[in-house]
Amino acid sequence: MQKRQDIQNVNVKAEQLNALMQTIHAHHKDFDSYQLDGLLGLAYDLAGSVYSWTETEEKIVLANEGAQRRII
């Protein structure tokens, strides 16, 4: 059985992404194109981190379920 990942880190990333997206939405007219590009790049990085975590977690869960079925 593989050890499941800690969800705390991905929760922090999701909260950061949410706050960033709210800021972009509220102030998008105030940013120039370079600032907006930088903020969107940061949003993509945070979203990628969350996606990577969920993909890894799914593999762990499926492997654990498979191992459990083989035991039974």
C-alpha cells in the first residue's frame, strides 16, 4: 500500500489560486499587458500544481485499490 499525499499543501495552493483569480477579476482593467501576463502565468503555475497533485493522488488511490483487491 502506498502512502497517500498530504492534502494541506494542495489546499494552500487552491486558496492562493482562488485569491489570485479574484484579484485578476476585480482589477483586470488596472493591469497593463505585462502585469496581466505575469499574473496569468502565476495562475497557470498554481493550477498546474493542483492538477499534478490530483493526478498523483489518483494513481496512489488506484494502486492501493488494486493491491487491496489482490489481498482479498
